Amino acid sequence: MRAIGYQTPLSIENPASLQDIDLPKPVPTGRDLLVEIRAVSVNPVDTKVRSSATPEAGQWRVLGWEHIGLTGDYLWGEIEQPRDDFRPLRLQSGF
């Protein structure tokens, strides 16, 4: 899987502070849910983590708490009584 991460907390001006990396695809166990992430964003939590948390030697720390993702076969469903303020983000093709 593609990710953005670091091995050493560095100044953001350093080109090695954030790196595109490839990691093995995680395998869900127990009550885990595997989500396909389509986009990530860096926010203040990522900035604080990157500046202070050092991963174990040879390991990567992955950033990206804010994300857009998909689960299952792409979730679609029906609801019987939508709230008055409910608006779909987009309609599935053919609806």
C-alpha cells in the first residue's frame, strides 16, 4: 500500500521529512475493517506526531489521520425515514 511517512522526525524544510513509501497491505483481524483510502490530508495532529514521535529503528511512522475511504463493495443502502437535513453527496449511476 502507498503511504506518506517518516523514519526520523525532521524539520519540514528537509526533503526527507515526508516520504512516499510502499508498505505491505494490512490484514484485518478480529473486529478490524479494511478501508480503501482514496485521499489523505495533513492536519495539526500529523504535524505534532511528526515533530515528536520517533518510530522504532528501521520502521516507518505513517501519517494521515484525515482521509476519504471506501469499505466493502462500496457501501450503498436504503433508509426508510431520512432526516430532513439529509442530502446525498452523489447518487449512484442509474438511480
